[in-house]
Amino acid sequence: MIDYSKTVLLPETAFPMRANLPSAEPARLRAWELRDAYGEVRAARRGAHRWVLHDGPPFANGDIHMGTALNKVLKDVFVRYKTMRGYDAPFVPGWDTHGMPIEFKVSRELKGRAVGPLELRRLCREEAARWVERQRGQFKRLGVWGDWGRPYLTFDPSFEAGQLDAYWALLKRGQVYRALKPVHWSWASQTALAEAELEYREKTSTQVYVKYRLEAAAAMAVLGLTEAQAAAAFAVIWTTTPWTLPASLAITLNPQFEYGLYEVPTGPAGAVEHWLLATDCAPRVATEVPALAAALDRGGSGLRGPWPGRVLAPEPPREGGTASAGLRARHPFLDREIAFCQAPYVTSDAGTGLVHTAPGHGTEDYVTGVRYGLEVLCPVDERGCYDAGVEAMGLEGFRGLRVTDASTDAKVADLLEERGALVRKATFTHSYPHDWRSKQPVIFRATRQWFLSLTAHSLRERVLEETAKVRWANPWGRDRFANMMKDRADWCISRQRFWGVPIYMFYCAVCGAEHFDEACYAKLRPLVEREGGDAWYDPARPLGDFLPEGARCASCGAGEFRRETDTLDVWFDSGSSSFGVLKARPELAFPADLVLEGSDQYRGWFQSSMLVACAAAGAAPYRAVLSTGWTLDAEGRAMHKSAGNAVDPLKVADTYGADVLRLWVVSEDCTADLTVSDAVFKAAADNYRLVRNTLRWLLGALRDFDPDRDGLARGALAPFDRWLLGRLDGLIEGVTADFEALQPHKAFARLRAFCAAELSGLAFDVHKDTLYTLAPGDPRRRSAQTAFHGTLLAILRLCAPVLCFTAEEAWEHLTPASRPTSSVHLAEWPAASGGERDAALEEDFRLLLEVVRPAVAKRLEEARAARLIGHPYDAELVLAVHSKRLARLLREHLDFLPTLFVVSRVELAPAAPHDGLALSPEEVQVRASGQRKCARCWRRGADVEEDGGICGRCREVLAHA
């Protein structure tokens, strides 16, 4: 008996079913590196329109994690996509190498051993460089392409020179100033902190209601009290930071509130006090203070007033004016007069509507203090402890107490109680800012720092104008960013560290005036570009190396100076990358076309880079922003190494392959939080196998196809193949639109659906007989192969930005004649045919596939369940269709129907016509074929002459083989 299986043209390809990615990918990486594949791509796009994704630098202080892996892979996906679209899209990776995390770690490893600034900086640089090298290899393992040999590092002198350019641009236009102001202060790290260096954690604090005795004369004049009433009149404040009371200088109220004086019983003999607080707050306060509740129970007779807040605390006088009369009080335990001020930030949702004000311990307090001419008093040292100032106030036993300790608040409360000023004390738990590195609570502490002004030159307004021009991929991004900018205070840009870019400033040794001018900048810049900040901290370097000859203080004329020792905030480092990178490197451009970082960067890098660029260059440093969510574990918790729930992306790559991790990145909406678990990566691996098997089947189907020799024009293709290429056009357009909309998850969903539905679920089944059993050169077979060749080339290019390893592997398994370039990453993005869609053909196949085929499949399944048939080729169909439109359609495609439905024969029977498009089950009849089965193609037909024989079609194929 003849073995006809050897005459069938089964799919054949060397592209393996098993990917073996964990071992195949490193080998491909080595090959790419040997031939400088990234350089090849850059050379191929040289001279094209430029598109720049600016890399927000990760900290060089640990192995990469799922968040950084997600970030870099997404960036790589977009850069590869834009490159294939024909752009010159370089990717310059960067690292943030300065700052407290590195200095903190190095200092801890020194174990108390004292070293000079230069030695400390050397150790920090080595630590950062070690992590840069380690992370570089980890990112490369994930298939991320870039200029890894020339990244930007914030400790490089070339970058620091660009940062100096930005700093000088701000300084010379008066955008930067030095002042004594309260800032977030980490006593554990002994430095000021930026907002982005804070994390909010639960903290148990002490809250107190405190009485400030009103000065009798003012109370009588403003409130109309008698002398006896004024002698027992108090303003009641509420605070959650009792430790700030030694610095209390004023009481602030809201000018729009009404305030009343409540007659509160204070003893069994009928003694009363008069308490001042906001009338809207009194009922809530009374739930905590029984004495006030008793006053409210007595009704209106217990209340004097109410008075508008603006009457109690007048506006501060304008220049040259005279202050109008207002209330005054006495400090509860110090010999100090307390002024009354007004400000709109006082709320009624907590407290009494009266806020104790310490300008040295809060931003709003400071602003109010400046308006009213109050002292910036801060009796707390850099260690977070009361300093000698409290002794000068007469507070014995307070010096040296750490103000964030609960015992300190307790001691202040005891003093209040001793002086008869404590109304109530209680503890409560709330979210409180902590130093993100030391995990210790921070304080607001007034110190002399450098600030970037948001009001000078209307910078805030400029930023908001530029914000409105930026494309925010996250629909809420613009509002979130703008609201943060509207509310934020001036940026404290100085840090009390050694590992960072110095604040280049001189101070007159005689009068202390600041000195830095154009001549200083011109003298300093070449030195910084050569040596970086180390020169500034070298005690052996004379000032003459930095100061121009003959420099004199503009204030007093002296010629002796000293250097500033603070460094710039690390967020100023990365924030000035538009100068140190975009403007400095000729292959890049300002502004960047896209920045892509985690959603925490709305208060971090997105903000700092916008502020520096708008202040120094007058424009936003980016045109579009995409932010990603957090990576969470299976229980929805944020992943942290310390919590033991972190997933190592390198282990994922070693287990499943980097392409599977990359596919996971684009499988879900990156703007939302992403769950990370083994189940998630197993699902990604399943999706990967679907795509890989699709590629393998297509490669096998093209085993003998040469597009130049065998390809057909689109108009010469069979209708089904023209329809398939039309669907491919729709896929290309949809995926392209999704990438342009910065929604790669939608692009992958389209691609996966196409592989599963149009290809694996339809075209592969429909064309198996065509490809396997027809003669190699049969026009129907070449039509199918032409469609599949176009489909394969398109899918490989659509996959390439994500499945960079697999797409390249499959591309190499195409015959040289079938692939237009040596690498898929040198290929251009696929384009739709560009012609008008064949609407009639699309409608025909919509009806065939969505109306007729499901009805046929249902009846075939019923026949198989009833054991009427086994293989679909055992079946013959009789279609008695009533719909005139469907009947005409079936007649037009009658010869193709057995192929479409994978049966041996289809017969059309007459039926009463109607105008609808429905197809009932009764219109489809399945019967078992009584004909013999072809031993080669398995179809049953009358032309199979004997059992084990073949049909006439197969005989003809073999006769001409």
C-alpha cells in the first residue's frame, strides 16, 4: 500500500516549537553586542526625523526591581516602535548617582570612622559606579537597547557642567534666593528634604486643647467685655504638635468665620471662664470637652458675639500705614505677647478655628509670619532636639529633648497643666511624613537654605501655561500635575550633604554678602567640566582657582570670601537633565517627545524638570507624559524587598524568558497598578506560546514560497485571502493607533485576538487542505501563501518592539528572499495596503463567518455528539436557506464552502425566500457522506474508486509531481 502521507506538503520549518528563551536570549544578546546591533539601527535611521524619549534616571543604589523593569521595558518598546516607524529614535539611559541614599549607605559602612569630604565622595562614587554597572547588565538582559556605552551619569563632570549652566541661568535672573525658612528636616539624616523624599507612615501623636489668656484691655476694647469678664477670657487653640508651643508667636483665625465667646463653668462655686472659638467648631469641640458642652447646654445665654474674624484680627498694615486694633493674648507658659492674625487656610473641619502659629515650624505659619512681621523662631537644632534657646526662655529641663519623642509632647502637656492652660489631652494615630531613607519622622524646622522661587518672574503661571500644552497620556495627569503646582511652596534646593553637586556660591568674609557673577561662572565652568564637584570640596584648592582675579564684594568692597558647603538637591540634579543631556548631546533634542515614569514622579522628576526648564529655558522639557502604576503582589500590596513580597525580574527572565516578561508589561494597562505573581507570568507564557505557535505555523506554511517567484498580486488572490489581508490592514491600523495613543496593552490585545481568531481559529483550518494537498504551484495554494507571507511579515514587525528576541529569531527563519532586511529591527513598520477597502467583500465574509459558519459549526457538533460523523470530512451539508441575501451569497461562494466549513461537500437546497438575514438550525442539515475517503486528503467523494484509494484531484496532483 502506498504511504500517501509522504506526498503531502506538511508545514516545515526549523523554527522550534519550544522557545528555550532563558538560554537562547543571552546568546542572542551576545551576538547583538558583537555586531553592535543598536549602532546598526541608529546608522540606518541617520538623518531621519528625530524622536526622543528622555530617560528619567533611576537611583544607582540596588538591583533593579519589577518597577524599574516595567519602566525600562516600556521605554524600549516605544523607542523600538518609533524607530520602525522611520524615526531616528536614540535612547540614552541615565542614572541618578548623587544624594542621600548612597551617602547614607557609605557612611554606615564607615562605622563612625571620620573621613574628609574628598574621601567620602570617592567612596560614594565607587558605590554608585558599582550599581550603575550592575543595573546596566540587568537592563540589557531584558532586551533594552540603548547607548549603554555612553549613558548619562549625574556624577560625570560633563553632566555637572550642564547643571551649572542651569543653576547660573536661574541665579542671574533672580529665580534663586537664600532665606531662613522652615523646611522638611530629617533629624536622622541631618538635612533638608524635598517632598519627593518623604513617605507617609502611621504615627501616634498627642493632641491638646490649650487656653491662651486674652489681654484684658484688648478684650474689653474689641469684645466689649467688662473688666471682670476680661480677667477670665481665653482663646482656645488645638494642636497636634505640642512641642512647637515654645515657638508660638501668634494665633491665626479665618477672616470669614464667625467667632463667639462661650461662658464655660469651671468650678463648683459658679466660677466661669469665657472661651473664644469659632461658632461652627464649638459643637464638635464640645463632644470632647465636657465644660464646653455644659456651656452649650445652657443655650444662647452662654454666648457673646458672634464676631466676624476680620474684626478680631485685622489685616497687617500696608507699608507706611498704622496697625488697627485687634485682640492680643499671652503665651500659656512664657512671658510673651501673642498677636492675632488672619489667613484663609484655617479650616473648621478640625480644631477650634484658632491655630497657634510658629513661623519657624511650618510653611503656612511662615507665610503668615512674614505678612505680619513676626520673628522666625526655631529653638530646635539639627538633631531634632531643643537647643539653648529654650533655656533662654526659662524652660528648665527641656534642652536636649528630641521633639518627635512622645515623652517630649507629654512634658509640654504637663507644663500646660501646671500653668492651668491645658483644656484636654489625647493621643491619636494619623499619616505623618517620614524620611524615606531613615524611616524616622521629620519635622518642620527653620534653617537658612537656598530656594527656587515660584513667584519670581511668574514662574508658577509659566509652568501652568506649559502644563496645558503637554500631552498627558493619563487622563487625570494634567489636573494632578497642575494642582500640585498650584499648591506647592518654593522649592528648597539645598542639602546638607557632601555627595552631590556643590552650590557654587561665595560669601564675603567681612559682611557675609553672597557673591557669584558672570565672571565667577566663566572662571568656574571649565574647571567643573574637567573635574566636577570634587575640586570645590578639595581643602587644598585655593579660592583663586574658582574666583576671577580681583573679585570684590559688591556690598562692602572686601576681597576675602568663603565657599558654600551645601549641595544641590538631588532632584535638581535630575531636574536639570534637560541642560545636561537633552541640550548637551547632539543626537538628542530639547524638548523630549516623551517622558515615561512611575506615577510618584508627579511630585518628583516630572515636577523638578518642569520647574528647572521653565525657569531657565522658558519652556517645558517634554511634549508628552505617560505615567505607570505600582507593581503589586497577588494580595494587592505594594512590593518591597523589606516586606519579602518582591519578585525579581531577573528570576522571571531566567524562568520564563525576558520576552515573556516584556509581553506581561504590555498585556495590562500600565497606567493602573499591575499585579505581579507566578500566575500572572504563567498567563503571559500562555499568550507567548499562542504568538510563537502562530509564527511557527506561518513559517511552516511558507516552506516552499518565494515571494518574487510565487507571489500573486492582491487582485489575483482568492476572495478569502483578500478578506484576510483586509483584516490584516485593520490590525495594522489599530495597533499603530494604539501605540500612537501610548496604549500598548490595547495593541497587544488586538494582535493576540488576531492570532487566536483570524489565524489559529479560522485561516489555518480553512487552508490546511489547500496548503497540504494541492500541487505546489496551484494558484489557490500560492494565493494562500501570498496572504500568509504578507501576514507573517506584518505580525513579526508588529511583535518586534515587544517580543524583540522572538521576532528576530523568527525573522532569521525566513528565506533571504522573503525578508526585506537582515534584522527585523532594521525593518520598517508595516503599512496597510492604502487602497480603498472592499466593503462588499468584507460584508460577504461577515455574513459567512458571523451568521452561517456558527450555525454550521453547531450542527456539526451535534452530529458528532450523536456519532453520526467522526471527522468533519465525514459530513456533507445541505443548506436550505430562506434568506435571499444569504442564499445568493452561498451560491456565489459555493465552490469555497466545503473549504470554509471543512466538510467534504456542500449542497444548496431550495427554500421559501424572505428578506431577513437570520439562519435557523432547521436550515442546516448534516448527513454522513456515503462516499469513500481519499487516503491522501481525507475528503470523501464519488471519484475515490476503491477503499484506500485517492480522489481525482489528488491523482492529478501526483501525476504532475
